[in-house]
Amino acid sequence: MPKTLEHNFVEQAPILRLEDLNKSYGDGCEYCSKEDAVLEKNICPKCHTVHALRGVNLEVYPGEIVGVVGESGSGKSTLMQCIYFDKNPSSGACYLTPYKEGTENIFEVSEQEKLKIKNLILGMVYQNPYLGLRMDFSSLSNIAERQIAAGSRNVHEMMDRSDELLSEVNISKWRAKEAPKNFSGGMQQRVQIAKALSSNPPILLLDEVTTGLDLSVQARVLDLIKDIMHEFNISMLVVSHDLGVIRMLAERTYVMLDGKVVESGLTDQILEDPQHPYTQQLVYSLL
Amino acid sequence: MHKRYNFAFLDEGSKREIRRASLKAVCIPGYQVPFASREMPIGRGWGTGGLQLTLSLIGPNDVLKVIDQGSDASVNALNIKKLIALTTNVETVEDTHQATLIQSRHRIPEVPLTKDQILVLQVPTPEPLRAFEPREAITKKLHAHKDYTGAWLMIFEQIVKYNTATTGADHPVLVHDRYVMAPSPIPRFDNPKMDHNEALILLGAGREKKIYALPPYTKVKSIDFEDYPFAIEDLSNKSCRLCGASGVYLDEIIDENTGERSYQCNDTSYCEARRGVAQVVEGGQDA
């Protein structure tokens, strides 16, 4: 046997693991609580409960970028908001390896612990920069906010780190003291990325980061994300309705429809040989 | 004494409710206890919180002192003092040593308080995080989760912009390593006096309907950063033009004709005592 094939492959544990995540708006009824109940899109025809997420299972491995695609209303953003504690899931579990070796369901820990996870383990970049940034505070303060939350009380250290991150995302030094409300959409998005990175989180959540940006700016933001992944070895979960973005960034992809994962696998495989009728339609409509 | 009113103006039920809130405030130092703020014969925002605390605490043997920005003789202080004296017949003094109950607006007297005294401070904005987060429901959560990023972030933003903390008054403090508290708009000069003070300090906000407290010997630390430590106003090399005192809080007085600057004690009773001016004592049971 050639020497190269003797390598022992180590079974890697996922850094983020979602198990049977459900999120519904409404009480539910006997009909829609059955697993194979037929719904109108994601709404129960009997009790009109909206099932935004239905039994989502998902894994992200260390150092990998995972994509989630789906049309508007398929539950992509709800999924992200549940992981980042912006919304409370109805049921389900999420385990993060950097938090207590992944032994505890992060949805069931105390609010203080959730804050710690938010500040130290997860970084979030929202589609709308108004959600992720304090528009009236300077960019430096915005980036320092996460460091303060993570326990830093040294102004010089935080300023140096913020300067470093701003240059990392190509924002010139002389604009660092300016408030993000004076920035263009692309610049705001880059400040948001710098803020998310400021406490060195091992996991980054990106929710439609390039939507609404023009093509050249999109390309720069995507390049930036790739660079960050290579440089810091951060695992990422990327949500987008744009297959182009997913094709460029993600190694593995989950396809969502009406709150369910309908297909998952290597991104290339999904794009070349889609199995589910919805995925086929999605791929064929790609320009 | 005008017999048309109950002793100390408020009815006994109201007094009991305010005392109950005060007791809770003493039990949880720095925590803002909601209470049913009464309509008072002075406008909300003119010291109704402090007045209600004073009226609920005062007994026939108390000796009362009321100060407004360090002055015993300002209109606001005089009117509050008159109202309390007319409805209780207690003795009122200007000398801090003799007083058992001191209601103050925006100053802590220069004379150190003792364990036999209670200081009542009038508070316009009891919420230290209000500028950072306008929603009461959210600031309550932030206090509950001990999430005080905002308090430090506000100081950080000032340092980014002006290279120093620019809080003139109302510099937030951390009480007993737990709650961040607005010390009411006392100058930074008075913040260190709160730390391990011998007297009970009660703070009342009538318009915002909150009571909070610092029990005697409570640890009180002004919010700062390692490399930008908290500092009081720089009054070195300046002394009072009347009594010559230094190391006390001074008012700056500019002569409009000559443009000449001079300084004078802000605490009038302290200054008068040093100069041997006879201080006013009025009323009391025997009068």
C-alpha cells in the first residue's frame, strides 16, 4: 500500500450541532403535531399555526463554511436568530464544542451563560446593519463593545485591536472615529464583520451579508469572508438566497423549504445533481 | 402647625408604601425599586422623589436640613424646607452636624456624614443606561443579567472622542459589585464620598417613580478603565475667596465687568461655619 494511504483519518466532532430544532408561532393542534402532516406551505390548515422551523438538523465542522439556501420565508433567518438567541425556539437542542465541550444544550442554559456564549463564542453579521451596529456610536466603540462585553477594561488594548480589525476590513484609519450612520452600505457591512470578529469567536453566523450591496462591493465582502476563514480558521454558517454566494463560499450546503431541510450535501454535488424537485427548480433558475 | 394636613403631609398609607419601597431598596443596594409616586404640591421634576422620601421618614424629633446645589438658601430648598416644617413642626437647621435628616439636590455636604444621619438625594433620571437604551423593558433585563457593557461603552465613546471621560455630573457607579447606579447629578467630586459612607443614602425619583439606596458602608466604585482611571474635577491650586478652603468643591465666579475668575465654596453652610457666621435655626417643638 502506498505510504500516502496509511494516514489515519480522525473522526472529527462538529463544532456546532443542531438537533430537531422547531419554531412555531401558535399553539399547534392534533393535526399539525404529527410528523408527516401536510401543511399549506408552513401553515397548519386546521389551527393556522405557523411552523417556521420543523425538525431542523444541522452540523458545522471546525474550519468549514456551511451554506443554507432557500426562498424567502423558508426559515433561514429564523434558524440564525434561534442560534444567536434573538428568538426562542419552541423545541430542539444546539451544542457548541467550545462551550463545555458540547455537553450542554445552549437553549437551556441561564441568560447570563447565553450572554457569555453570544459575546465569546458566536459572532453574528445581520443582513441589516442597523440590527448589528449602534449607528450613533463611533466605529471604534462599536467594535470595542464586544470586547467590553467579553471583559476587557483597557482602552488602549481595545483601540489597538479595533484599529487592526478596521484595517483588516479595509476601512481607513481616519474614518475610525466616525459613526457608521455616515457610511455606505458596504462599509457598514464591513464594520459589522469587524465587530463580529473582535472577540475572536470560533463560530461566525452570516445572515444574507451581501444582499442589497452592488456587485463589486459584494465581491469585496465575499473575498474578505474567504480571507478571514483562511486566516483565523473560523467556522461559518452562511445564510443566503443567492446560490452564487453559496457556490463561492460554502463547501457544504443545506437547502431549506417551508421550514424543513429538504436536501443537504457538498455544494458542488447539489448544484450539479440536485435531487429534490425544489432544489432542481432553484438550480435551473440560476442565471 | 396646620391641622388640616396629616403629620408630614402624606397620609399614613402612602408613607407606609414609600417606607416599604425604601426597605426593599436598602436590602438590594443600587437596585431601582418602583413605587407609586404621589401628586405633590410641587411639580414633578422639582424634587418630589426626595420630598416623598423625607416626608415618609421624618419624625417629630428629627432635625431637618435641605440643600439645593450646596445652598441652604436657594428658592427650591427654602420652599421644600417650609413645606416640611409647616406640616411637621420639626426644627430646621443649616449646620450639617446638627441635622438628622438631610434632603439634598445634586450635592453631598462637605462635612462627613455620620451613622446617625440620613441623606436623601433628589434624582431626575434614575436609569444609568437610559442614554444607551431608551426602552425600560430592555434596561430592566440588562440590570437583571448584569449586562453593563453599555455603561462602559458610553465612557469609552467619550474617551474616543475627547480622550477623557466627559461626564460632568451623574458619573455612573457600580454598587457592591452588582448594580450600576446613577448617583444623581452630583459632581464627580462627590462620587468617592459615597464609598463606604457611614450614613444611609436614599435616592428618590418622583417623576420616574423609583427609589434606590446605599446602606451605610456600601462599596461604591465609579465606572472607569484600567488606563483611564476615574478622576474628580481638578480643583488643585484653587481655594475659596471667602473662607480660603481648598480640597472642597468650588463654584467658579466670573466678574462680568472685569472678566476676572474667582472661586467660592459650593457648600454655603460649610463656608459660613468656617467664617464663624451664625447659622439659621428655626422652628422645633418649643418654638
